[in-house]
Amino acid sequence: MTDLPARYPGQTQLGLVIDLDLCVGCHACATACKEWNTGGHMAPLPDFNAYGDGAWGVWFNRIHSFEEGEGDGARTVHFPKSCLHCEDAACVTVCPTGASYKRAEDGIVLVNESLCIGCKLCSWACPYGAREFDADEGVMKKCTLCIDRIYNANLAPEERQPACVFVCPTKARFFGDLGDPNSAVSELVAARGGKDLMPELGYRPTNKYLPPRRARPYVDDLAPQPLTALLAEAQSAADVANPLLRWVDRLLSR
Amino acid sequence: MHPALSIVFFTTASGAGFALLFLLGLAAPLGLLPQSGWFGFVALATAFILAAAGLVSSVFHLGRPERAWRAFSQWRSSWLSREGVMSVLTFVPAAIFGIGWVFFGETGGLIGLCGFLAAICAAVTIACTGMIYASLKPIHQWHNRWVVPNYFMLGLMAGFLLLDLMIRFWVVRPVGTPLLALLTVLAAWWSKEAYWRFIDTNSAPSTVASATALGSRGPVRMLEPPHTQDNYLLQEMGFRIARKHKTRLRLIARITAFLLPALLSFVALLTAGGTGLIAAALAVISAALGLVIERWLFFAEAKHTVTLYYGAVAV
């Protein structure tokens, strides 16, 4: 059934936290995602015209780059985006066949490919563009939060996390239970003021984005100092704290 | 949004078909239509063929058409599923009503009741079609109060124009249908203009800042897209129509869908026999063309929030 699972307090809600301060936009998460998932639960992730002009294909993770602010206060923000595994996932409720579903036990949103009719309505209902159509198989595909890694007993325990999180060289991505207010990821979100994307639409996304911290006020240390500043500095040498330097200063000032 | 021809044809054809069925199911039991079994056959066949052709066309939009039957299962949450269920359900009372009218010349009693039921089901089906679009929050041009009335009024307009044309083969000078056709064309025109005014003066609450949770330092703009080539999201949801084409197409839609059918219905109202018949037929042809353009624009002018991640500032 495409009804969303019943909610209860403390429900497990697995998801990602992405630190926009740390992401350097290297696309490693997107590549690792593609590599794992083209052989994983939703495999394959087809590419078309892969080696020529007009190449396109299915990716579950895409890295956008934005600029925020103007002039000295501006900064570049690299912005990885994948499925946010929303609490109120309209991609699930609009599905006419029951192919799209949200797991009650961990909140992961998945597609049952053998039920999907390829009507694409779920991709229209997703404000974030998390779903991509597989034109080869005629079905919709999406991020599985690496369901075949996080519960995979054949992997070493430290590898049981989504490929995008595991590969991130700057550790800008975190995986955990956002339904538990005491989990490491929930505490990180609380400490850094983690945000929802498009909260106004009411999808209640699970994944959170940590906004870039405010930069220190800009100080130009390398600019040539004006002569008046140097003179003022010489005159106030009497304030020098080090007694040895004070003595040298007095000696030289004679 | 990408205007897929299968969907444009589906919404226009089944909209007209179900609206015609709505009118027949309502008017025939009340004795407002020619009682002839042949009239019933022609009118109901037209309604059934339009509705069914639209539904069949929608199946061609699917990636897996052979699994289309699965779409009847999720009526509890999905408007697309509800539309599928209601469209099939409508054919049950409509078939009984049709058999009674065409083969037994009966439009009263139980047959009439089935007619009313078919009318109600047909109206609900049209509303469900509209709700498929109106329920999608990421598309501001669809998620608004004008979409369902638009679908209903445009369907009704097509239904009345068709009914007036068909009646003219049996009645030399009908009065009610051309008048009602004229009035519904004007009402549909008004509702479409109201929709256009709404989308021209309104944009979604979502912006590039809310989509990225950025903006505390100042305006947010795209620096680099995630990929240099196209992808599914841009093909399906990034469809853009040039402003000058939009203006021109709206003008063509205004003329062909509303102005010409209104004028021709007026001519049909004042004339009888051959002239009236030709006017009514031209009104149907013009409206059919206009509705297809109008529906194409309904998709082409719709902007999805995903484009905010690809350089759009507002949607």
C-alpha cells in the first residue's frame, strides 16, 4: 500500500546529514554512489551515449554548486543532493500501483521495480528531483540509502554505511538515525542548526543540511600599513610588555 | 513540464468524452434529448470512444504499459489510481444506461437512474483527472484552486459543443443546446483567463534560497550545474517555453478554443438546418484544436521546483 507507515515517537528514521561547510564539491560521493548502485539493489543505473556528446544517465546523487552573497561576503557552496527520505513523502502516496513505498522499520523510501508501471508521477511529486527514470527498463529508480550496505553482514562493520558517506574525503556526510533525538547525527543537527530543504512544502525531509558557518570578519593582514600607523606604533612602544624589549626600545629611542 | 502528446490527448479526449457522458446521463432521463435509439447510439458511442481513446492514449505514456492494470490498486492515496478506478467504474452504469436507451428506447425508471449514476461518476472522473495535477505541490501552476474547475469547465464546453452538433441531425432548430454551448464556452473562457491571470501574477513560495537552505549571506545563485549534459530531470521537468511563443500560443488558444466556438455557437443559435449544422461542426473542430493547444500550454507553462537547483530563481 502506498499509504505512509503509521508514525510513533522515537521511530527509527535513517538519513543523511550534509555539512555544507566541509563539502569541497569533489563529486566523490556521486561517483561512489553510481559505482555501488549500478550493481546494487536498484541496479543497473544505465547511461546513454556514455562516451559522446549528449551523454546522460541515471544518478542518485548530484553535486550542485551555488554562490551566496555579494562581494567580500560571498562564498561558494557545494551542494550534494540525493533522496531526502521524507516523512511526508508524496512520491509514495501518488504512486498508483504500490511500487513506491516507505519502510516502517527505518523510514527508507524505496521502489519495487516489479510493480512500477513507469508513469513518472512520483518524479513529478518530488520537489527535490531525487528520482530518475530508467528508460531502458521503463521503471523509476532512486537512492536506496545503500540498503544493501548498511545491513550487509558481509561487509566489515565500519563499511556498513552508504557509499557516499563512506567515500567522502572531507567527512562532510554523516549517516544515522534522525528519529532518535540522542543520536550523534541528531545532536550534530541541533548543535549546528541543521536545516530542511523547502520546508514550506511540508514534505518533512529526513536528511538535514548544516549551513556554512559565519566567517570571521574579514581582516586584510597583508595590506601595506600606512606610515601614520607605524608612527603611532613607535610612540606607544612604552606599552610593550616584555621588559627586555622595553629596555631595547628605550635604548634605541635615545 | 514536458508536454507529452499522449497525456495532452488523454486529458483533452477523455475530458470531452466524460463531460459528454455527464450531459447525456443527466439530460436523457429528464427527456431533454431526442428519444431516438439512434441518437442515443451516436451520442453515447461518441462519448465512449473519446473517453476510451484518451485512456488508451495515457497507457502509451507508461514505461511498462503491460502493467497498467496495477494502477487500479492504490485508490486510497493516489489521485491517478482514483482516476483509473472511477473511469472504469463509470462505464458500468453508462453501459446499462446505453443498452436501455439504444436497444429498448427507454430513458426513464431504472435506466434513467443508471444515467444519473453515470453522470455523477463521469463528473467525479473529470475531477480526479484535475486532481492528479492539482495535488502536486512542487508545481505551483498546477497546485492551485483553478485547475480542477478548469478541467471541468473545458470538458463541459467540449461536451456541449459536441451535443449541439449531434442534436442538429435530429432536430432542425435546437434552442437549448446552442445557448448552453455558448454560455459554457464563455464560462470556460473566463475560468481559463482567471487561471492564466493567477499563474502570471503568482509564483511558488519556494525559491532557490529555500531549496538550498542558503541565503543568510545574501542572494543565492547557481555557480555550476552538477553535469554538463542533459538528464532525466531536465528533459522531464526542465521544459521551458519561450516568452514570445507563450504569448502567441495563448492568443491562438483564445481564438480557437473560445472566441471562434463562441461566435460559431452564436451563429448556430440563430440559424437552422444546414447553416446551423456547419456552424456547430466548425465550432467543434475549432474547439478541439484550441483545447489541444491549451492543454499543451498547461504543461509547457508549468514550472517544477527541481529547476531551482538548475538556475531558476523562482518558480
